Amino acid sequence: MAERESAADIEADAARWMVRVDRDGDDPGVRAELEAWLAGDRRRIGAYARAEAGWTHLDRAQLLANDVAATPPLLRRRSLVGGLGALAAGIVGVVVAPRLLSRRYGTALGEIRRVPMTDGSVAAINTSSELEVAMRGNLRAVKLDRGEAWFEVAKDPSRPFVVESGPVRVRAVGTAFSVRKREGGSDVLVTEGVVEVWTRDGKTPPRRVSAGQRVFADNSLGVLTPPKAEVDLNRQLAWRDGQIVLDGQTLAEAAAEFNRYNDRKIEVADPRLADERFVGWFRTNDPEGFAEAAATTFNGKVSLRDDAIVLRGG
């Protein structure tokens, strides 16, 4: 008869499994091995649960010396594919959910945030945005739930940097680019290097987008049109410095841009005024200054309310 495994050995194995799952948890073979190990002894289920719980309180550097996080990460559950089924001695349907080290970042209305990542990359997060970053053993994964962010990606060919924006995917190794999630799709603008853009269903082949280009990826149809040259990257990404730079946009378009950052919204009440084009530089938090400048330029008037800045013709 085989010698019964000691409790200390089980606890040690559970800790090793926790580290392995964090590093290689996307590998179906690893998940299958873990299920088999858990099914071999009912005590292993409790040991793994304790290791998983302890993982939330440990500095990852204690277990992974090569991946030190600057601040304690948030942890997110990810269920194994399939349940563990009926385990020993009447324990039925127990599902153990391995954790991946991940962090969520968000910005309030008008807030612009710059975030360093543990791999050396940097994200600039625009107003009213939310994303999640998971640094895995073979992948750096970002999920953009809403809004817009610009990424300066540290080079690491062994770990691609992939942004998920709804069904849209953007893949890079060492480059800089922005992704803005819109209704129906995502805008991708590349400031350095090259990225690949595709959609989850693979209806269109991946498109390579180079520095100085932008492309729109439709959630349903994929990337239908070739990338276009963006003549003024600095204007497009001026938000990183809290600025809005107008270079011939209509007043209606400008008002919509200011309204992304401010509670008090700009209303262009005169349709003819809404089509006028304007050039200027403003702070994102100065909608009143923009409205006054536009009124002066086009002989209009500005009315202030608690909830709105109304721009009318003269």
C-alpha cells in the first residue's frame, strides 16, 4: 500500500500549484493536471483553497522573485474550464477557481491618470475609463471595459501585449498606441512601432497598423478599411496633457469633446453656429473659456446655467 501523503506535503504541493497556475493557467494541460491532482485526495481541495486565499495577502515577490509588484495587486477569479465533477467521499460539483494577478484602474469624469505597470510599460488613461491589467507568464493582457487609454509598451518578445476592447483585439510587443472604445467598435491610433488589429470572430484578417496611422475596427464586421495616415498625432493625443487642441473642428464636434470631461455640458443652440469651424488650444476643464472664445469669434452669446453652458448666435 502506498504511503499516505502527509498534510505538510499536501500544503507545500498546493502552494507550488498556486504559483504554476498563475504562470501557466491558460494552458489546458496545466488545468487538466491540476484537476487530476485535486481529485486524488480530498484533503488537497482544502489545501489548494487555503493557498489561493493566502495568495491574496502575500507579496508576489516572496514566491516569484522575478516579478515584483510595486503595490499589492487585486486578484480576479477565473473558473477552470469545466467543473471538477464528483470528487471523493461525496464531495460533488466542487469548482476551484485559480486566481490571476490583475489590477483594475479607473478614472472619473475629467480625470486623466498615468499608471506604471510591473513590466515597465505605462498607460495613460483618459476620462471616464476603466481597464484591467493581468500580467501572465506568457501574455500581458489588458481589458478595456470603457473609455480610452494610450499604452507605451515595454519590449518583451516572449510576452505579447494584447488589449481587448469588446470583440476587438490589438497586439503589440514593444510599441506605443491608443485604443478608444466606441459604440460599435474601437479606434486604434499608433504612435510608435507596429500593432496588429483584429476581431475575435476572425471575419477579417489581422491588419498591421504602423506609427502615424489609425484604423477603426467594427465589432461585427472587423477591420474593413486600410489604416489611414493621421497627420496630427499630437492633437489627437493632447488629452494626455489635459488639453484639447482644435484645428478646424466644428463647434458641435468641439462641444462634444469638452463634454467628455465636464459635468456642465456645452450646448450649441444655433444650428448654423454648430457648423462653424474653430482653431484653438484649451484645457479640458475649461469649457467656459472655449465657449467665450467661440462667441467672440462668431459674434455669439454665452448663457451660463448650473448644468449647461449655452452658446447662441448673436
